[in-house]
Amino acid sequence: MTMEYESNSWIWDGLYYYPHFFGGLMLTAALLGVSTSYFGGIGVFSLPHLWSDCFHKKKCGKKKRVRVYMDGCFDLMHYGHANALRQAKALGDELVVGVVSDEEIIANKGPPVLSMEERLALVSGLKWVDEVIANAPYAITEQFMNRLFNEHKIDYIIHGDDPCLLPDGTDAYALAKKVGRYKQIKRTEGVSSTDIVGRILSSMEDTKACEDHNNASLPRDPLRAIQSKDAHLSQFLPTSRRIVQFSNCKGPGPNARVVYIDGAFDLFHAGHVEILKKARQLGDFLLVGIYTDQIVSEHRGSYHPIMHLHERSLSVLACRYVDEVIIGAPWEVTKDMGQSDPYEVAKSMGIFQLLESPKSITTTSVAQRIIANHEAYMKRNAKKAVSEKKYYEQKMFVSGD
């Protein structure tokens, strides 16, 4: 029997008809933005003789690996951050990432949504990251730059083509540029942490407006709710090239143990990283199903998901523990899609396992942090919106990287 990986049919046919041959596990977890209760719980080889010949004939110097450094706040981690780090890694052999401290973010941008621990988990979970430096400074000072060059053996410092200005208006990367150790990448269009915060705040305002109308016994206009939601959606449209750039571009081996897990993966966070890590440890190949916007909306409400299907798909693909994704996975993993329990068939086949995230963070809890401190985030967004508007006005072309 042969299975063509290019077709999605091997996934379901293999699971349904050949559970022992397929050798996989079916998993689910708290990935719809709620707690686990929502689901009822949730090489190097040596060639001594060749080396000896090389050593005696001539000095065999190993080519120096180029180490590049990129820093950021990485608050509300999204596929734009991931794409920036992918581009940075392409400029060298090893990528070291600095995660700016909470104190520095507060001083320069306003309060972060995610803690240092959560941001570190997200950055460390990206497939292009080799090392992480915690509590990095917001500005590249001479002292820190020397530390990068001497202690971490950094060759180049990387940043996007969008300006990064300090409160006094100076360039945060001026010193790196001055010494000729600076390289630039292109910013990913269509998304930013500011935009995501705006979506959450707008959702809060729209929900409150609906509640006020209900309390006043006024009829709710469903078309207005849809239009309001659409007004805050990202305009990003992925290309096949971008998906390939994020993909591992390989299928499971002939005897691979394939693990499948599905969910919404909205506002990709540290809890998602940890659950995907646990899932990957159960097999050789991790396949992740990502629910459609319609399915998420049906189960979580009309103002969900916050990130649309393509955005969520890229965020999941960027995770180092993920081998492949199904973009627009069904809610029920069955042949006829007619069961009340979406995992009934998997359970009956003995290939279902429930995983619980070791972290309490959920999509809902992240959104609640922003809503609870909405005034501070509204001020931060207003300030950031000005600089982003200026960036787009001065931009000469749209990046294709």
C-alpha cells in the first residue's frame, strides 16, 4: 500500500482504516482559548584518517560560523515576529535573540501584556532561534554592544526597516550602524502587536455596546456586528511562498509515529508552545489541525477568533515542534463528521490521548489582561499608531521577503 503525502486523504484514511499501520496518536488540548475544563480536562561524525591527512598536508581551518543578533519585545508574539527572525537567521548561521526586559518596555513603550517568562517561551519555541538572551536592553548601548561582540561572538546586529527610536528621538541602533556591524531586514506587512491590541480593545467596545443595547431592550443588528468585526481584521493575505518559507517541506518517514493535535491556536502563546512540545515528544512527526474561523466563532462567539486562519496557521508553522499543519481542519475527526463527540472515532480506535498544558495562560486570559488595563494600552496604541502611519507613508515598496 502506498500513501501520497501530497494529498490530505492519507491522514484521515490512514487513521480510519489502518490505525495499526498508521501508528499515530490523536490528541486534543485547551487550544480554543479556554481552560482545560472546556474539553472536560485537556550529528557530527568523525573521519580520523582524512583529518590526519589534512592536518599534516595543510592547516585545515574550519569556516567561521556567522552569528547574528536580533532583539525585540516580542509581546503578543505573531507571525510578523517569526518572519523577522526567519529573515535574520538567513543572514547568518546562528541566530541569537535578545528579549527586552519588562522594565525597559515600560520605560520605552508602555506595559507589556506578557511576562518575561512567557515571552522567553515563545521566542525559544521558534524554529529559527538558536540562543536567547533574557532581559536585553531596549537600546544597543556601547557596553552591551561590546558584550555581544566579545562574550556572544556576534558578527552582525539585525533590525527591521521600520524605525526604532528612543524617547529622546535617537536611533536605538545608531552605534551598531556606526561600527559597520548592522544589517537590515524587511518588516512583514499587515500585522503588529499594536494592531492585535487594537482588535481586542475594539472587540471589548463592541461587546459592551451590544450588552448596553440588550439591557435597553433594543434590537441588535447582526450585520453591524459582522461589519464591526471585519473592520478590525488584518488585511494580511499569505502567499504560497510565505507558507513554504515557514514549512519544514518534508513529510513523515515510512515508519514514523505520527501525532495529530488540533485547536484554534488563537493569539499564539506560551501555553500553546508547551502543549505542542508535549505532543511532539509522543512521536516522530507532529501534524497540527487548525480550525477555520467559522468553527472558532461558533464555539467561542462572534468576536472570535482574534487572529484569522492564515495568521494562526503561520504562527503554528513557525513553532519548532510542528512538522506540518492542516489549514482549516474540521471540528470532528470522523469520516461522516456526524458525531457529537469530535474525538469519538479516535477514542474507539484507541489512538486518543488527552494532554493538559503545564501553563495556565489561555487566549482568553491574555485578552483579559489587555481589557483590565485598557486605558494604558489605548495610550500605548495611540502613540505607536503615529509612528506606524509615518513608516507606511514613507515606505517606497512592499517587501516580498
